[in-house]
Amino acid sequence: MMILVAEDSPAYALLYQKIFESRGHTVVLTNDGLECLTAYTNEAKARKNKNADPFDAVILDYEMPKKNGFETAKEILSVVPGQKILFITAFGDEILTKMDLKGDNIGLIQKPFNSLDLINKVEGALQLNEGVKCHSNAKLSQDYNSY
């Protein structure tokens, strides 16, 4: 899987990278919404299969400099309406209602979170929609159980 992460906290960004790279995924880290959109656009242009989503999943922090997660998601979804996006926020579930974003491709996980919940949200959505095989990792649950 190719996962794009927009997270302004270096600690959380590193955590996401370690979790998903330890599971064999490629992670592209960005520090804010504007940088995320640039990485998204660059990957879309580089893709040989123009019908494929540039990333298998996009993880967005809600509160970021330059462009927040909502603004970033709106721009991504205007180009690729089916892009899988996961918001990570301390604000709670009501934020999706305020943002008026709906669909099976939009998810939310609240900080602090259990890393296995994060893995299941990202990999689980892909497994249901695209038949991607996901493997459990007992060591991961010990190392990253609750962040």
C-alpha cells in the first residue's frame, strides 16, 4: 500500500511511518495540508495507470498549518471522489458532521488511539473494498499498543 500522511506533529508522523512501514507499506510524510496536496498531485502525475488512486489511503490530521485537514480533503476529493481518507483528530466524531463529509471512503479516529485501531481502519477498509490481504502482527500490538 501507498499511504500519504499529513501530520504537523513530528512524533505522530514518525509513529504512523513506523507502524505502516513495519507492515510493508510505503509511507509519504508531509507536514501540512499544502505540502500534502503537492505530494498528492505529484504522485497522481507520476502514476502510469491514470485510473488508479494516487494513494491507497490518505491520513490527515485535522488541525494543521497552511491548510487544515478538511480543506485538504475537499481538494483531494474534488479530484478523486473515491479516495480513501482517514482523519485523525482530538476533536471527536462530531467533526465529520460539521465538515459535511460522507461516504464509505471517509473515516475518523480520535487521539489518543490504539495503534491496532489505526491499522484496522486503514487496512480494513482496503481489505473490504479491494481484497487486500492484511496480516496481524503480535509484536506490533506490544510495541505500539496505545498512542
